[in-house]
Amino acid sequence: TGAIPRLDQATKATYPIGKAYIDQKVCIPWSGRADCIVCEEMCPLPDKAIKLEQHEVIDTWTGEPRMRYFPVVRHDLCIGCGLCEQKCPVNGEAAIRVVVDPMLY
């Protein structure tokens, strides 16, 4: 139908499918439940569109400070492939979702 144009790889990289966004209320580390780095590990980009930022938190069991990694999406690198959303281990709706930005098209 011509709805999907054939593009070379370099051109495709300039047209992201969408952008990933993290729901911090649902995300395992952001909600304080446990450690999780699945979305960063699954990101297929060499420079990783999802970075892990380390922050000190208070352990809910011991009351002691500890370091925890929190995923953060780099929207300037995200291509919207959806692997992070597909592999998110949260039960039900994923904590990281790819949203198509109508302003992109």
C-alpha cells in the first residue's frame, strides 16, 4: 500500500518509532521494591538509551544506607524499538512503555 516506505539504515535511525518512558510508581527499583536492571540490559543500542544512575537509599529491612541503580531513559538515543517494554519483569503492564510521539510524524 506504500504506507511503510523503504528506507536505508541511516535514514531509519533519524525516524524513531517512539520513545520509552518509565512509570516510576510501577518500576521495581523506582518504587523501592528491589533491584532490577533488565531494561538497561535489553537495550540493543551500543551506547544504551537506558542508563543506570546510582543513588543511595535506605534499605527497608535493615534501615541502613545502600546503593541502588535506577533506570533512566536517554530520549536523545532511544529509537523506540520496544525491547525494554517487552522484557520488563513487572507483572501486568510493563513499567517502561514505548509511546509514539505524534510530533515525530
